[in-house]
Amino acid sequence: MLIPVWFIIYLTSLRKGLTEMSNATVFVSEFVLHCAINSEDQSFTVVTLAIIYLVTLFGNILVLLIIILDPHLQTPMFFLIGTLAVIDLLNNTNLIPKMMSLLLFDMSPVPYGACLVQMFLVFHLEIVESLLFTLMACDRYIAVIYPLRYPQLVTGRTVWAGILLSNVITGMAMTVYMIFVTELSFCRTNILPYCFCDYATMVHVSCSENPKYLSLLSTTATTFGVGSLIIIFFSYSKIVYAALKISSSEGKRKVFNVLITHLLAVLLFYVPLLTAFILPGLGVKLSMESYNSMVIIGTIAPPMFNPIIYSFRNKEIKNGIKKIFLRKRTIPEINNRM
């Protein structure tokens, strides 16, 4: 993650130098975020954001601690769940504090470089999370379809290799985004009608009319969004078909329980974001408030709900929570008896 950030700093300085030599591109030193939320709803929005952030921190840190402290949970599937918790923590930490300061203190100006860093993190984490859900679906597919070969095919090493490859692929895609952003000319305004720095919003307010800038967004959404969904639902359909053949009712229940848990997390992640992008493409006109709300919900709600979904629907994590709290409760009792 450090290399892309340094690359952003390099691109920022390079763009500034090119701007000083040419009048073709108008350089802006900062962007002004204009979060399209009604003033009477701002207090409610700030409180809601604070609750979402606190629940995100507590839930995901708890999941990470349980996976780290319980040796029985240090398996490939829970490595993926732990990685999801880290992504969720980073995602909401990147977005919510800035959004709250924007609404509370009107801290709307954002330096150009900082805006690029936030945009990079938003895109990077969203794409990696999409690929992570794909890895989780493949993990469950192999576990159900090829149970005897699962220990050889899916190991801690292969999982970490998959996570690393996901970050490398995403980083390569984001490099193109960063280069394109530095090519944009902002001759009309530097005001972004959005609650955080967003690539599509930058393109729309810029003076650059080359279709390649939005085509990149469509290509990315199709490849990492629709492509991942196809793989996920293909894996789940195969899992359902295999589960129906299991004679044991307990075996069926266990498979479907894991499947429903993953499916809830996937739908929570994809539905709001895809709705926000698909409806305008179908000609449905959304107000700026509605569009902002959809994307914000699709971005910050999943990190809050993911640990709740996995805690309440995953037997192993529930048992891990009980072990931690029972251990803390029994230690004082033992000390008192002594």
C-alpha cells in the first residue's frame, strides 16, 4: 500500500510541473467537498455516522481478536474473514471521520494529494473486497465439492497468495486511475458535490470530455463487479446442488448456514452499489441526495454489518466469543476463591 501512495505523491508533483509549463491543463491545489445532505438532517446524519463507526470498530476488532486468540479458528476460511475485517476497518476509517468533520465543522477543502489518496483507498479497498468475496466463494466451493482434496488445495499459503494477488491486480488497475486523474482539467470548478473524493464525480466536474475516463469506470465495474458476481453465484449454485444430495440433515444444515452467511454479506455489499450505478444507466433520474445516500450506504454499511452477520450466523465465531468472555469471567472468580 505504501508504494501506490508514494506514486500518488509523485504524480501530484509531476502534474503540477506540467501545469506550470502548459496552459492546457488547469491545476487545482485543493477540492471542495459539498456533501448534498439537507441541513436539518445533518445532526441525525452525524450521530448515525458515529454509531456506524463505533459498531464497525468494535465488531471487526472483536472478530480479529477471536480469530487471533482461538487456535481452532486459524484456518483458511477464517483468514479470509479476518482479512475482510481489516478491509472493513480501513474502509470506514478512511471515510467516516472525514465525513463527520465535513458535516460538523464545515471542513470541506481537501488538498489535491489527500483527495487522491482517499480516492485510491476507497477504490482499492472496494475492489479488493469484491475479489475477497470471490475467494471466499471459491473456498466454500472446494470445501463442499472436493472435501477430500480441500486440505491440499486450500492452505494458509494459497490463501495469502490469493490475497496478495488481489492487491497486486487492484494496484495495477488503480495506477491507471491515478494517471487518468492527473490528466483531468478543472477549468470550471473544483467543487465536488459529494461526501468524499470520488473518481466519477471528478470526471463529471472536469472540463475533460474524452470518453476514456468514464469507459475505464465501466470496464472496472464490469470486470471486478459483474465478473466477481458471476463466479460467486456459479459457486453458490454448485454448492446448493451438492448440498441437496447430502443425506444427513445436519450436514445440509451446516452447508446452508455457511452459504446464507456468505450470501448476506455479498448482497449487502453489491446491491446498494450496483443499484446506484445501474439505475442512472437505465435512464432513472436520481437526485444528488438519493445518489449520495445509496453510495454512502453501500460503502459504509457493509463494514458495520459484516461482523454482526458472521458473529450471529457462524457457530465457530460465536463459540470463540463465548470462550473469550467466559475466560475473562472465570479468572476473577478463581482469584476470589483463592
